[in-house]
Amino acid sequence: MKIFMTGATGFIGKSIVRRLIAEKQYEITALLLPDEPEALLEGMPVRIVRGDITRAESLEDLMEGLDTVIHLAGAVGYGQTMQHCLLINRDGTANIAREAVRSGVKRFCHFSSVSVYGRVPNIPIPESFPMKKTGDPYGDTKIDAENMLRELAAKGKLELTVLRPTVIYGPGDVMFLPKLIENVMSGRARIIGTGDNTVDLIHVADIADFVFLVLENEKSVGETYNLTHPDNPSWRELMDIVTDVFGIPKIKRHLPYKAALVVATLLELLAAFKGIPPLLTRYSVRVVGRQYHYLTDKCRQELGFYPKISLAEGVRKELTALGDGEHNPVS
């Protein structure tokens, strides 16, 4: 199988590349920006092409002779504007999809997010749950991208599979665990709400395994899959793992959910004034402060997938590595 991949240099992309090239039957063409260092994929036997998903003309002929697209590239993280997310997540995805259609590449594996559900707490959310725009640039533009891809699929132009993961962690993560460590080590960390709500996390290696299953199984064509670990512990238990690894007292102080939203708003305003990332954001409060139930029965029943790496095992390993400076030194 000859694969065209966007976002291959990110920590998720690298994990998928390693997983697929280990299978021998996959040939990967990685799209890098014009000035993106090839060294980011050093040691990986991939073909590198140059282009920019926001410039359709730069993608011409890059997919010729290939048969599958894995689309990972996207605008994610704090501080994304709606304009930037529209450019990357909506229009960039459209450019990739249209070039795939023009080149005769039908198989299309698209990375979306559970953010498309609009952060609805306390009720079961299967893949059939309606998408809901909330004004969040990331989630709203992921909805736009999914709708556009489904229109192409409905016309028979793409064989589409959509993946909706929760937060992904693992080797190379520069967003979730490093920020969690920073907050815990600052001495100002609080458990938002009761802390009894379960964590929505999945290890990057499990994501890579699932992508392999999707590519190998035609049952996945036309389907959408939620991805998280169904047996994750609570946020309070996760914080206990963190403090245990670093040998510091457990965090016992709590911050009510509504109060946390107010604090996050103030910290975002202060951070914007200082030109630095905030210690707490409203997005993170919504992610960790309420109970979500993203159902994952479908990926198990249809593809036989169950995550191999428990949160306790995966987080302990990554926290130890981060603390030792293996991935990202903790100051």
C-alpha cells in the first residue's frame, strides 16, 4: 500500500510511520512544509515531498501513483484563532481531499476529534451522536472538514474513515503531560471539581495500532470511530500517579468547576497581556472538569481493537522519561 501522509513529523505522525514501516508492505510519502527539516524523519525510510496544505497549487501531482491518504495535519493547541483554524483544518483538508480525488487516490483516513460533539457531559456519546458547533475554532473547523469529506464520500469520490480521538499522549508529547507536570510542580495545582470524573486519554502507540487496523480492514470504509481508553481512571487518581512518580505530596485541594472557569478566563487575559501561555485555559477546564462518556464499543466490535497500554502504565513511563529529560526537560 502506497500512503501519502500529512503531519508525519508530529509525535502522532511519527508513531504511525514507525508502526506502518515495520509491516514492510507499506510505502510512505510524507508531506513536509518547504522549510521543514528532513531531520525530523531521520532514520525513517520514507519518501519526502514538499508542499503546504493551505496552498492547493503546491500539492499538484504529489499523490500520483499512490492509493491512500492519512491526513493528520491540523491547527491544534491554545491560542488558535478561527481564521487560522479555517485555513488549516477546513481549507487545508479540502485541498488535500481535492488533490486526492484529482490523482485518483480514493482511500482517505482523516483525523478529527471528539471536540466535534461540543463537549456534552454526562451522557453516552456514540459515533452517531450529532456534531455541535460551540464557537471553539478547533472543534468547529473539524466539523467543517468532516462535512466536506463526507460530501465527497457520498459522491463516491473517497473511501473515507474518520477517527475521533480524545487527548493523545506518549513519547514526543509537548502539550498534555509537560503542561500537567508544570502545574503540579508549581505547587499551585488544584483538582477541578470532585476529581471523580474519568480521564479521556489514549496512548499514541494505541492510535498507531488502530490506524494499522483501519488500513487492513475494508469494514472501516465509510465508518467513524471514537478513540479513547475505556478503562481510564479518574483525574484524582491520575494526579496521584503524577505526585507519586515525583515523590511529592498528593494534591488534595479542589477548585469548583465554575470557579475554575473564572480563574482560567483571568489567567488567559493575563497571559495575553504578558505574551505567554496561560497556566490554565477554559478549554482545559472543560476537558478535565466534567464527566464525558465517549463510547468505543464500535472499534472493538468491528475491528477487534482494544487499547493495549493502560493509563497508569503509559503515564508512569512518560512522566519518568520527561522528568529525566528524555523527551522534554522539566525545569
